[in-house]
Amino acid sequence: MPTLSITYDLNPPSDTTAPAGLTSKTTLQYPVSENADSQKAYYEGLRAAVLQAKSSLGEQLTAWRDVVGKREDQKEATIPKKNEDEDEEQEEPEEP
């Protein structure tokens, strides 16, 4: 049976916890209907497999993006922000 296969190998930061039920390296397989009596039937089956693959892959990559994005947001929250007033005072030229 013909199949549509998608493989991804993500490299998230080492201390990132994987989303529930997902691993950073995965191969997804979607069968393409063999009931292809005609070229039209084959492409309809292939289209269905591509849509299913797109949906599943999108969900999985979104879950990874959310986990890594939250981690990055937390990291940025701990960085002290500059006081803009101090920067403006330092940039003004001194008058003689």
C-alpha cells in the first residue's frame, strides 16, 4: 500500500520537557488509498492523505512551539529591562 511519510527531528533546548505524547524525532505515515481505479481516484486519495498529514503535523509542531515559546518567555522575563530615562540622559551632549 502506498503511504505518505513525513519525518521530523527537532532539536529543542536540552532542558525542554516534551509535550504529552510527543517525541522530538518522529515519522508520521498516512496511507494513500489503493482503490485507485482511475487517476482521479488516486489523486483524491492522495489529497486526503496530504490533508490528514498537514493537520497532524500542524498540531504536533504547534505543541512544540508552545512549549519552547513559553520557556523563552520565562527566560526573557528574568532579564532586567533598561530604564529609558537613564539612556536619554547619557545620550545628550554636554554644553561647554
